[in-house]
Amino acid sequence: MAPSKSVTLRSETAVSLVDPDQSLKASKALLAHMKKASKEKAANAEKKDLLADPEDEEGSKETPIWLTLTTKRHISDSRSLKPGKIVLPHSLNTDPEIGICLITAEPQRHYKNLVASDDFPADLRKRVTRVIDVGKLKAKFKTFEAQRKLFAEHDVFLGDTRIINRLPGVLGKTFYKTTAKRPIPVEIQARVPKTDGKRVKRTKDANTPNACTSAQLAGEIERAVGAALINLSPTVNTAVRVGHAGWTAEQIAENVDVVAKTLVEKFVPGKWKNVKSIYVKGPETAALPIWLTDELWLEQKDVVADGSDEAKAIIAGEKANIGKKRKSLEGQPEEAEPVAKKAKKTKAAKVDKDKLPESDDTKLDKEIADRKAALKKQKKAAKKALEV
């Protein structure tokens, strides 16, 4: 079936935000569908999984749930190797056995002391399995074998915002060929106080590193580990993990509302005017819409109404361009078929140039003149239609 040429004109009305009730309805429907599909899959399985958790008969509780955002134009001009993060009301990573590698600015010893301090939570200290500065990281993990070993030893990698842009050159494609374990930026330098609403310039001291306190470092790590990660790329589709199948519908809906609002306001150019649709989905499910735009295009100049004078002028101009690009071949002699190459040329194979027919340029000149005249008429008609 041929695609429709009808176009929805952009309205100037404000776009409404995501309705929390719609998010909750979609979350309930998605969880119910995933549980039903998991039961059917387990019932139709030829072999029963004896190692499966008996308390998790309705499917894996760790199955991710995604929020999918589609925009009218690309969300970014280039692929970003530094993921953005959105702090969620319900953390995505609460596993007490997760391994965290913290990559800091120099000196490494000062940040190790912060983690070992009494002000740093003991349960979080068990999860921070390595603290290393960028200088030692570059010297110790030069080879691919060492980088792959480091990649496998930890579950989450955090990078100081001051050195996060240097890490792609240090860690290479071992870490950056996928988005699974790219270092997450964390702000661990000293907080600058404000006086009368203005930040006071920090006095530099060679003996004192520019670092936050142990409590502030712990808070930054907790927020980064449980945050939703945004990996920007030149595309109109962006997926963000917002929950797991083992959560309640209320928890997923709350995360969806926060991610949708923050993602659009912080990362989407043009904000809500550039958003086409927002969905929630599982890895193998259909996408359930929670918000759809009434506006197809971003700007008024991008579209014209069907049957208008502007549309007629554009169509007339396109036809004129087609005629302009084509060249007439009538009246020209047909090209001779290519002659196969021979090892030795003979006199009989040589072509007598005097016997070739002479080209008749008078016909060709007349056709070119006629086409130019027709093109001028079409341009005048198009210009008159635009002026009206």
C-alpha cells in the first residue's frame, strides 16, 4: 500500500506531560503479561530446569524493564562515550555483593583513605573492591589481557568527572565497545560553598587534594550505582532501564515518571516539542505506550498542507528539475560495441576514421533551446503560484 501523503500540521499548544495514572496502568499490564508469558514458556518447555528458584516460578525477577523514547529528530549529533545518569526513587542495583571499581584523579592514597574512614558506610565499603587513580590505571593495565581481567573482576565502574574523558583512551574498546560497563561519572571533588548566592573561589593547596568528604563520596557512589544510565547516540530511539520484573507496578511507575521527565528536560534538544512517543516494554514484549504526541513535525516550515499553492509550486519545481537533469540521446549515433582485446593488432582490425558518420549538432542544439524555454515557463508558473 502506498504511504499516505497527508501531513499533520504542528500546533502551537503546549504539550502535556506524562500522566502518572497511565504509567501505572501500563506497568500493571506489562507485569501481568510478562508473568503470563513466563508461565506459558515454562509449561511448554520440553525439559524442566531443576536449578530454577522455586520461589520464582513466574519468571526471573531480574528481567529488566525498559522505557523507550522516540523523538522527531536525533537526540544527539554524535555518539557519547560518557553516560548520563538519572537518580531514581527506587535504586536499580541493591545487590550487596556487587563489585565496584572507583577510578579517581591523583593521588590514589587519599581516596583510599576516604573509603577506609569510619564516616564511610561499612556495607558500601565491602562493595568498593578497588580504588585506583588514572595514572596507575594507565601504567598497570596497558595490555588487552589486563584490561579484560579488570573488566571481568568488577560489576560497576565509576570515574571521577575530572578524568572521565581520558578513560576511553586508557581502557579502549574492551570497555567501550558495549554500554554494559562503561565508567559512570561521579562528582568527588570538594564542594565549593556559596556566599550571597555566589560560589567562592577555592584556594589551591599543593598538600591538600581537591576531594569531598567520606560521607559525600558514599552518597555519590550510592546514587551513581542505582541510577538509570543514558547513553546518547545519533538516533531517534533511546532506551533506558527503569526497573525489574520482580518489582511492584507502583515502583516501576514511579521510576518511569522520573526518567521520562528528567530525560526530556535534560537530554532531549527541544524538550517536549521534539518528543514523539514514550513506551514501556520488556526484553521480549510489545511496547505499551504511555504518551503519544499530537504533533508530527517539530517546526512549521517542515510541512505544507496538501493541495496548497506551496505544495503545487514544489511539485512543479521537482518536475522541472527532472527535465533539467536528463540529456537527450536522440539523433546521436549508437555507440559501437566494445571490441575484445587481441594479443596482436592486425591491419584488418583497425577502424577507418573517415568512414564514421558525422554527428549532427543542429538537432541537438534545437532540443536544448526548446527545453530551456520550457523550463523558464515552469519556473515562472511556480513563482507566480508562491506569490499568490
